[in-house]
Amino acid sequence: MIREVLNFRQEEYPFELFSASHLAAILVSVGCIVGLYIFRERVQGSVKGLLKWVLIILLVLSEVSFQVWYGLNDQWDVTINLPFQLCSLSLYLCTIMLISSNYRMFEISFFSSMSGAFIAIVTPELFFGFPHFRFFQFFLAHLSIVLSCLYMVWIEGYRLSFGSVIRAFMALNVIAVVAYAVNKVAGANYMFLMHKPYNASPIDYLGEYPWYLLSLEGVSVVLFLILYAPFHLFKKNRKGER
């Protein structure tokens, strides 16, 4: 059974968007997010340190198991397995963010990760359905990314400014330039800079190549501003109370 769910025969485990298993994964993800918020004030002292290291382990385990799975099936490829896809990159950024507690890393990680990971949970580019290994690995990885960013806000008390939006957007574009160069050399499609995802995704509504890249820039700005809005409102309310 274990060997079967680790194979690379996606036709045996087809993924269906908004199927019962997909909806269950979304509900579990939302439940974990809500649970973290509800119990945020109880996460103190050793519990806080334990939670942080659990998140770090989940992030590292998600990436290592993904790479090992490709290797076991003799499918490891430079066009797929380098950490230049946005969510793969987020695993690394969030791990460094949690270990270092660096504020600049938090800025970049929060916007780049939250704008991609939660959308990926709702509309995943996933080719293996329940109960395949990749199904569980995919949702665990993306949920760990989201929880790591919210941990920094709700547990560690980190806040964002409008300058954070600008710095994160500039950093994301620098990363995109590097990813584009890798794509040209390796013949890859990291960050979907060369063509759209093969699965149905919101990018389908953003025009044809290369124009959808400009649309993605606009969407990124909008998503970043939406993610920043709660911080702006919180700051405004605090000033009003004073």
C-alpha cells in the first residue's frame, strides 16, 4: 500500500477540483488557521517555542519528502525540483524567517507566501488526488506556509507597514528575474513565467502569454494591499484609541 501511494502513476489517483477530499483539505486548513487565532494568547513560553519548531520541522519535512519522492521514482528534474516555484520558495523563506526572526525576511515571506499559498490550497496545481502521498504533502506544505506567517503575526506580534508592501513587491520581482533566467537556461517554467499552469487556475482569466505576466503584476499589488489592509486598520484603530 505504501509503495502504491508513492508511485508516479497519476492516472491511478486523479485529482478533482472541489471534490470531497479537496473540500475536506480546505476545511482542515481553515480549521487550523481559526484554531491558531483562537488560542493565540495561550501560546506562551515553552509552548510558543515548541510550536515554532513544529512549524519549522513541517516546512523542512515537506520539502525534503517532495525531493526524495521525485528521486525514488527517478523523476528528479532540474526543470521541476529547483526551489524557484513560488510556494517552494516560500518553504525556504518561511523556514529562514522562523529560525532567524528577521523582520525583513518576515516582510518578504508574508506577502509572497500568503498571496500564493492560500490560493494554492483553494485552486491547487495538483495532479495526484487522495490518498496519494503527493496529495497530503501538497496541502501540508501550503498549510505550514500559511500558519508560519500567521504565527509571526498572532504569536510573535510582528506588524507590517506600507513600506513593507513596496519592499516585498520589489523583492518578488528580483526573485522573478532570477527565476526567468533559470527558466531560459533549464527550459523550466518556474513561477509560471513561460506559460500558464496546465491545471485550471485563476491565471486562465488574465490573458495570453506574455500579457498575463503584466496582469499578474497588477494582481500581486492588489493582493499585497489586501493583505496589508488589516495591519493598516489595526494601526488606525490604535491611534484612534490613543
